Amino acid sequence: MRKKLRRAEFALLLLLLLPALVVAGAAKNNAVLRLMKAKVIPASTVVFEAAAEAPANGAGWQAALQAADALAAAAEELKPTPRGFAATPWQNDVAAFADAARATRQAVARRDAAALEASNGALYQSCETCHTDYPPRAVSARVSARP
Ligand code: HEC
């Protein structure tokens, strides 16, 4: 009985401590965070929206093309492994992100909505994979966009 109670108490304690542990284990890097906020988040929002509903006109496709270019540029900037981060899987995660950005650009350049939908899944997955490997410091600020 007593033992059971302790186990329950321990489970409760773990539950309470877990969010703190996640934050403590967060992959903090100001340059990466700035890049996420300045480029990756706004550009991916434009792309996710274009994939959800194909742009209605040339201006919309042009905006999506610029966004795809911004993602490719961001992938380029993310290539050097940030200080204090493990090179693996960082390099693989960046490569997957770069590939998805490239596929997105090709789909948008061809104004191919079906291809964009496909590349979008890979793009979203690349965000998720990297954030699982390197959790953002603000747990509440995880990617909220959905493909
Ligand atoms: C190669 C790794 C990597 C990829 C790919 C990546 N991110 Fe991030 N992202 C990070 C890291 C690391 C942080 C946390 C930086 C910090 O907290 O210092 C972060 C933080 C964030 C945050 C939290 C921002 C905040 O205000 O706290 C959001 C939102 C985000 N990324 C969106 C995205 C989206 C959307 C994509 C894909 C289109 C993406 N990220 C792709 C590494 C990545």
C-alpha cells in the first residue's frame, strides 16, 4: 500500500517536473531563433497557405515563389551547425529542410498545386523533425501551422 502510494507520488512529481525538464533541455540559439522569426515562420506561412488553397492569381504565385526562395536561403543559413549543438542529426535535418524548400520552389515555379501539396508535407515534416531533435525553448511556441 505504502509502496504503491510512493509510486503514485513519484509519477505525479515526474509529471510536474517534465515540462521543466523539456525547457531545460531546450536547444537555445539566438541566431536560429531570429532566423525562425524573421524568415522561416513568415515564409513557411505563405507556402502553407498557398498549398492549402492555390493562389488565385499571378501575384499570389509570385509571393509564394519569394517565400520558397526565402526558405531555401534560410536553409543555407542554417547549414553551419550552431555552437553547442550536435552535428548529427542537425546536418541531416537541415538537408531535409533544404530538399523540401527546393521541391517547394520547383512546384511553385511550375504553378503546380498538386506538386505543392506533396512538397508541403515534406516541408512540414522537416520542421517537426528538427524541433523534435532540437526542441525550441518556448514549448508553447512550437509550430502551429498545419499542412
Ligand atoms: C534544422 C533545424 C530546424 C528546422 C528545419 C526548422 N527549425 Fe524552427 N527552430 C529550430 C530551433 C533550434 C529553434 C529554437 C531556437 C531557440 O529557442 O533558441 C526553432 C524555433 C522555432 C519556433 C519557435 C519560435 C519562438 O518564438 O520561440 C517556431 C515557431 C519555428 N521554429 C518554426 C519553424 C517552421 C515553421 C519550420 C519549417 C518550415 C522550422 N521551424 C524549421 C530549428 C529548426
